[in-house]
Amino acid sequence: MTTILALRSLRVTPLLTSANLSRIMSTTTTHLERTNGSSRDPGLRDCTVSSITDISPTVKLLKLAPVPKQQLTFKPGQWVDFFIPGTDMIGGYSMCSDPRSPLLELAIKYSTHPPAHWVHKSCKAGDDVQVRVGGDVHLEPSSGTKAVLLVGGGIGINPLLSIIKAGVDSSTKYHLLYSAGTLEELIFWYDLEEMSVNHENFTVEYFLTRETVKQLGSNNFVKFQSGRITPETINKLVDDWKNVFGADGIRCFLCGPPPMIDYLSKNVEVKCEYEKWW
């Protein structure tokens, strides 16, 4: 697919509310403390780093190969406790891979938190790590849900992508609203476009909060919009869906910065499912 874009960057200061709240959460409590009440597998699983690649200026995609004799399964939308060599600090990252894949995939954004810093500065193929699966917000293709609305912000695309990959071959309708600051931070958008082209039951809209986008070309079907995902956007979609799928046939999943989750979940006309732990 050929996409022709003309981008004009705007120098806009990020919202202090989002940055400060995220920073406060990451420095005052640990991942284990924030997820203390969540379900977890009883034991750790050994994995070897299969590959590590840059997928944006700030995000690396880590692919892990579980040790063959240790069964590792997870449900779409779950996360792992992430244990690295040389530190007692434990990371928490949602899977972005299809549970049926032989490799466990994690898209990890840079930070100074030791596990993320290790991934970006020291990790290499062949390194050994350990993981433990956890999380109570997930969706399996066999759930019988008729329509799924997924709303993601930034690195919050991870568990939503896992849900899409697992269910896109089913009869369930999936629609994704996905926002990031800039196009280069809109990770996986090309993969999402490919899935939307190949599966009639999956559609996606993109929102860029710190860039304006002008699209050229009459054959360009990629919908990049300037601005944030709003409650009005969600409510209109849900209202349209109620006429087709019924109110009980719709589920909505959110994953993104805590301020985004707080604002949207309190101002939309549909029950939202999310875990606010990062």
C-alpha cells in the first residue's frame, strides 16, 4: 500500500498533567505494588531474547522465546512481570503478540526505570530473562462478543494489538481508535493497516496530538486525524453500533496514560474495561 503524506510538525508542549501523573505513579509505587490485587500465574517462566529491534525513536520490540519445556500461555490483553539480570526491580509490560505465536512480543518504551533502561541500553539476542503472566482484563475470541471497541494511547496499543491479532479471524467486529503524539510514535500502524485491508471485520482510525496531517492523493484511505480521541467520537460510534449489535453485544477496552483513561471512562456512554497500573 502506498501512502502519501505531507506532515507539518508543531512545537507544542506536552500536557503537564499527563506527564506528571505518569511520572508520579512510576516513582512512588512499584509495578508489583500497583498490581498487588491482580491475578497471576503461580511461577516464573524462563525465556531467551530472540531479537530486539527499534520500531520508533523511543520504543524497542523485544521478542522472547520461552524455554521449550516450560509451557507459557496467556490471554489477549494480559501482561507479564518482567525479570532481568542484575537487579531486583521488576518491570511490567503488556504483550502485543498473538497468544498463538511461538514468540512472546513486548514493545517497550524507553525510561530510566531499570528494566526498560536495560532493554534499551544493554539487552541483546541470547540474553536470558524471566516472566510471569498476569492481568484480569482480557478478551478471548470465544467470548461471543459481537463488537469490540478498542481505544489506545501511545504505548497502550500493546494489549489492544494482542486482542486484535487473536480475534481478527473471527466474526466479531473490531474497531480501533489509536492516538499518539506524532506519526513516528504511532507504532504498528502499518501492521494495523495491513490487517484492516485483509479483514473486513477490523477497522481503525488514527489520531495525532502533536502534529497536523494533510493527506494528498485520491487513493489514500488511511485516516490520520489531528487532535485527541474525544468522548463524542466514542459515543457516536457506540450509538451507531447499538442499532446493529445491541447494547449487550458491545465491549470497550481502554489502554493509555492514566489521565486519558480517567477522562474517557468518566465521559462515555459505554462501560469501559481497563487496568490502570502504569
